Amino acid sequence: MSFQYLKTIEGRICSSYKEACQVRGLLENDEHWNATLEEVAFVHSPRMLRDLFAVMLQVCALSNPNQLWINHRESLSEDILHQVRIQQQNMDLEFSTKIFNEALIIIEDKVRYLGGSDLKSIGLPQPDRDSSTLNDVLIEKELTI
């Protein structure tokens, strides 16, 4: 046997040992975290949801934080979209990469406030702070936890 063999499942070579373990079902999945975020999104504000997500990223052992982001990015960004709609006086605006980027910036700031590092190191997209034009549109940055 070899190390390559450990990453091979049904003829497919996984990119990492973690991925191979996930495919084999050896690691816990994030279904309970997914359900938690769904429940909180139904009851609380996007700001509170971002607070919870940042704590989960920093403290909990999430197996696939990127998938949780994909599943909940609209709920995590609803208030940002609403603020942009009001600022631009266009209620027909939809979610965009810029809206999601702004949410990622806020989440990354919260994770760093909690003692963490950048989002890329924990498996999320790295927000583009240089091209964020929403900072000019938004009045509040939400750094308080």
C-alpha cells in the first residue's frame, strides 16, 4: 500500500486525505450546522447570522465551511442587499458577487476579531477588499459583535 492508495476511492484519487475521509464517510458532516443556520436565518437578522457564522468558523470544527457559505450566503447578505437597494433607489437589484464579497469582508473582520485569520485559510473564498465598492455605499460596517 502507498499514500496514494489512501487517497483513492473507487478508482478516483482525492485531492487530500480529508476529502478521502469525507467520501468514505469517516468524518462528521455539517448537517447539524446547516440546520442551525437555517433556523437562525428564519428567526434572527442577517447580522446575527453573520455573528453566529463567524463564531462557528472560529470555534467549531466545520468539515466544509465553503458549502455552508454557499448554502447560506443569501441569508448572510440580505441586509446588505437591502441597504444597497435603498441607497441606489432600485428595489429590483438582486444578489451579486459584490454583495457577497461585502458579507465575506464583514465575516472575515469578525473572525479576526475573535482571534482567527483570513477566510481563505479556513476554506472560504478570500474577499476582495481592493475592489469593494460597497464600502462607499454602506453607512455601517458592523464591526461590533
